[in-house]
Amino acid sequence: MLSDQEIRDAYVFILGRVPESPEIYRQNREVPDLNTFRETLLRSEEFRERYAANAKPVAHFAFARNPASSSRTTPDILDRFFQRMQQEWTRFGQEDPYWSILTHDRFRTGNIAANRDEFYATGLDDVRAFQAALLRNKLAIRPGSVCVELGCGVGRVSMHLAPLFRTLHGYDISPGNLAIAQQHLGKLRIGNAEFSLLRSLADYAELKPFDVFVSSIVLQHNPPPVSRCILEHVTTRANPGAVLFFQIVTYGSQYRFDAKEYLASPPGGMEVHALPQAEVFDILRRGNCHVIEVMEDNAVGSELFLSNTFVAAKR
């Protein structure tokens, strides 16, 4: 357990400010130790926005030797992985939907009323990053294009993405988050967005055929075999010439995944997993997609993980 003084000191040292309300102290007193609390703050959206924008996340990975974990497993184990994830994200959608997307205390359920506009405004940066990637790689959205957004959450990015396309199909595994997305875009009278709940891994094989695929801070929460399965389905559902723009964690200096250990362990809350770059390249190649660009990003906000944003196209 943490004392109020420890919570205050951590906020001041890491975020450069004191906690904004007594609720922050109440929410964090049960955190087991300072190391856990420190990692939470270092991974927060606020820390990334203020201090990690110019970070060089790959410098200390130059001599990394931690071997990659396997992304192969049996269909029944894959289903068990998915069921576990679905349970966790259903719970997030019920208890703390906005915080489950951006893990900053001001987006907690108790604080979101005063910060909802700020929360949704952050989605515009994600769309600008997508548009910048198109521009620098001389790619364009064709008239009448259909977009699939995987992990649409509460519609944070969807509201800014939908106007660029004839139709936006948003998918998520959290019923609560999806309901908020539908309600939010309905209030904005955005009529070209359709939302669907993913109830099993088989549902990924039924994604709407698309011309553009967008996904950020989503795949990183899936165990490696699930990420592989998802991306294989994505490449299959892509129309010829489709553009894929997605973020995924590809390395963890202390990361190791073992299926038996994972299933035997209690749910870990906000999990972060890594699918090696070599496997992402292999999936794209097998799916008849060619890689156009791979860039390091700060999506995780932790020195323990390397995150990449991929731009690829279906042949």
C-alpha cells in the first residue's frame, strides 16, 4: 500500500505536478508498491504527451538478446486466450471505459464528465498521424473507400476518421465501450459509421472487406498468438490495393510469453504483449501485402518495450 506522501511525491517527480484531487489518493492507496505505481505513471498518456514525445525508444535495444516468444498455438488455446481477454475488456467497459483507452486519472469514470471533450480531442492526433503517413508515402484515400478500425473503443478516433470515408466499420471486443462509441457518434450525427462486437476469433474472418485498415494501442494488448491470428484475418479481408496502418509492440526487454503459464496465471488487467517484427513481416508477406514503412513510436510509454507503427499495402 502507498501513503499519500508517496503518491504525491511520485506525481511531482514523474509528472511534474501534484495530484489534482483527493480522489487520486483514494484510487492509488491500494497500489502494492512504488515500482508498480511508477510504471503506471510512466505509461500514462500524460507522461507521453509531456515528456516522451522526443524520446528515442530504440537506442537501448541495439544489443538486445531476449529471445522472441512463440506466436503459434492450437485453436482451442487461442479460444481460451480470447475468452480471457474478452472478460477483462468487458469489465473495463463496465467499470472504467475511457481510462481503458487512455490510462490517465483525469479520464477515470469519476473524472470524465469534466474531461470528456479533451479525451475525444486526442483522437484527432491519431488521424493526423495516419494522414501524415499517407502523405509522406505518396498514398491516397480513393473516393468511396471503406475503412475498418480495429479496437474502436468508445469512438475516440472513429469520430475523426469517419468523415474521410464512405463507410467506417468499427470493431471491438468490449460491449460497454462499443455502446459508448455508438451513442457518441450518434449524438454527433455521424451517419456513416457502423459498429460491431467481436464475440470470438472466428468473427475476425468476417470483417467487412476494406480499402483502409487502422488500429492503434489495440494489438499490443493481445497475446502473440492472438495478434498473429488477427493480422492473418486482416490481410485476408483487405481489398487489392488496400492500405494497412497499425501499431503493435514488437519487443520487450523482459518480455516472455508461455501459453501454459499465461493461462494458469490470474488476469493481469492492462496487459502488454509483443509480436516480433520478423513475424509481422512474415504475416504481411504471406497475406500478399508489402511493407511500405515501419516507424518507432511511443505508444507504450515504457523503456521496457519497443513499439512500431506499420504502413503496408495489399497487392
